[in-house]
Amino acid sequence: MVRNITGFAMFAFLAMIAFKILAGVFGALLGLLMTVLWWALVGFVIYTIIKLVAPGTARKIRETVRGEGHAT
């Protein structure tokens, strides 16, 4: 009986450790994804403002990002 309880306790302890490790990894990945999405939103807002103020500059930015510029 004591062996069964010890086995269940050890299994619960190992399961908690595994859950904490997995939660940490997925939390880090989720944080990285949210950071990338935040910077994409900031870039989109800045690009939109530039597009409204200076459409020619926005076109040059778009060509540079897409790689459609002139080869030198």
C-alpha cells in the first residue's frame, strides 16, 4: 500500500515537472509570437502613415521590401 502511494506521488511529481517545462516552452513561444505580431502592427501603422503622407516614399519602401528595386 505504501509502495502504491509512493508510486502515485512520484508520478504526480514527475507530471508536475513535465507540465512546468512544457508550459515554460509554450509560454516562451507564445511570447515570441506576440512580440513579432506587435512589431508587425507597429510597422504597418508606420507604413500606413507614410503612405498617406508620401505615397512615393511608401512605394519605394514596398519595392525595397519585396526586392523589386533596381539591381546595381
